[in-house]
Amino acid sequence: MLRRFIRGTSDYELALKQLAKRGDTDMLRVEPAVREILEEVRTGGDTALKQLTERFEGRKLENVLLPQWRNEAPGISTEVLAHLTYAAERIRRYHEHQKDKGFRYLEDEIELGQRIRPLQSVAVYAPGGKARYPSTVLMSAIPASVAGVARIVLVTPNASPELLAAANLSGVTEVVNCGGAQAIAALAYGTESVRPVDKIVGPGNIYVNCAKRLVFGVVGIDSLAGPSEILVIADDEALPAVAAADLLSQAEHDQDAYPLLVVLSQTQADRIGEKLRTQLALLPRKEIASASVTERGACFVVGELTEATRVADILAPEHLSLLVRDPERLLENIGAAGAIFLGDHTPEAAGDYAAGPSHVLPTGGAARFSSPLGVYDFITRSSIIRYSARAIAKQADLLEALARLEGFEGHARAVSIRR
């Protein structure tokens, strides 16, 4: 079912090149509509937000902010709450390790350092379309809470009790009861009910991503998330059933998801393909997964692990599963990936729910230049500089010379006046 590309054939490099560009999204087609929505909310506030919610979501919005939302969270089973609590505790412990206290040091009577401060307010966007993801609330809001953000806003249309329970466990302070580009506008510009935030994080559809891109600068954003993806590297000793299951764990997300496979031999490709067909037939979301596998999936037959690492670096996948005899050794030669799963006993699903690291990851090859969502996304860094009288006197000639070299006499005089 997976399109197969064999190293040395004419279409092998072409397929790699095309997949390397999978992050390109055609936002131009929705940009005019999104700009109109942003302007409506910027000028019309709550009224526009309610009208747009009725137009796009088909429901009347009485309150923009969900009142007494914590009281709705207990509407879930004790078992589900226990599962969410366990996951929340693990996610929090992991992200505690990412906290940065800054630093200071003294050099030639010049004190230098870096001060770390949390953002004042952030918004976590949780999609409300084909599925609800309380795990995404945990994975997005808990790192902000660990960073020390005082105001954490959950933005989601018609929140389920499970989402509200996750919000309660994650340090969320308020819930905005709408979604789409109009919600992004409210968070960036503010309305009568919604105070603007410093940063917006979380995945969304093309309208949400386009809105995030357009308001960037007014407000910070994390990334422009695309369809989910996994790259499985399986040597000839890997269990075909495990490799197939990992591919389908992403394929069932969305018909636009990318289940990608790298194998060393056509024999292993055949084995995994057989298991893929068998497991797909029994999958509840088989129509979605089947579309993903046939339209977006690919299998690269590479012959050797050195080539497998090259493929991984070209694709820079969101999820990378290493089903090989020595995953640590292979990992040393791989540069870019969002989350890396080592060995036969580590399913990608563990990373989605309870391993600890945030599952909000760079997609579409963006792992080449960006990282998983973390505490570092919710802080600001300030440089600290203090000169003594002796230190500024010692550097004065150099500073004045460099300032005049660039034609800035005012800079030079700001130094010389301190001599």
C-alpha cells in the first residue's frame, strides 16, 4: 500500500525531494478570508466574535469566557481523571528539568549575565474539529505553568469535560469558548471579554495557522503546525507488526498525515506491507488511515543504515522511530527530528500521552530549525551588563574607535563622557 522507492532508481531522489517540501502550505488561498475575520474581531470585539462563532460553528455564544468552567470538569469518570492526573504529573516532572535560572559572572571588573523571566500571559489553542485532545492541553499548558506563567488561557470551541479536566490539572486560569481564526484575533487584539496575551501556542487547521502567521509581531506564536507524521527506520531484525502499528498510529490522525518507512531490504518492505494491510482492515478509523497510507505514505528501500540516516536528515520528521539493533549508535548520526523513539519497546503513542516530553512538535521538516514545545517557549531572556569605572576606562579607546568606524559619534561621546 505504501508507495515504494528503491535506492538507485530514477524516482528515489525525486520522492525524497518532494517529501522534503511537505511543509509548504498554500495559505494564500485562505489569507483574504482570514484577514477579513481578523479585522472584524479587531474592530468589532465580542459582538463580532459571537457573530463569527454562529456563522462558522453553528452555535450561539452567550458568554465568550466560559463561566465556572472548573465545576464542569468533574463530569468525567474517576478512571479517566486518574489517567489524566498520572500523565500530568509525568509531563510536569519532565519539564521541571528544562527550567533555566540564568547566570552571572565577573570578567575584568565587568559583570555579565542573563536574567530569565516568565511571560505574563499565554494562550493554548486546542482544536475542536474531528477529535478532541485533552492530551494536547496537558502538553501545551503544563510547560507554561512550569515556566511560571501567571495567566494561561485555554481557547477551544464547546469544550468537553475531558478538556476542562485537563485544563484544571495544567494550571489554566480561564477558558475562551470559541475557535478558529476569530479566536486567534481575540487573543492577539483583545475584546471586551478577552484580554490579549503575549503568546499563542498549539496546533490548528489552515485558517488557524494563517491567522497565527498574520498576527505574529502583535503577539508571539510557537509554530505553524502541519499534518502529523512519523518516519520509521526498521532494519531486517525489526518486528514487521510493530513497524506497521507505529505507521498506523499516525495515519489514523488525519488523511493528510505522513506515514513514512525506511527499510534495508525489499523483503522487509514486503513483510511490513503485509502487516500494514492486516492491521488496517481491523482499525476503527480505517478510512482515514487508508487515505493517509495510500496518498501520503512512502517506503524507501535504502540498503544500508548510513543511507537511512541521510533520509532521516533530509526529512527531519516530527516523530522518528528507530526499530534497529543498536538505536543509540544510529541516533549519533542523525541530526534533526522532533521526538525520537528508541527501540522495539517504545511506541510513539507513549510520547503522545504520558512519557513526559511535550507532544507539540515541529512538522513538515521544521525540526531542522525548531524544537518541541517546552518551558523555554514561555520565558524571556534579558542580558545583564555592569561596568566598573576602571573597566569602562580600560575599554574606552576601543569602544570610541569602533563607534566612529561606523559613523556614530553620539555612541563614542556616550563612552568618553564617562572617562
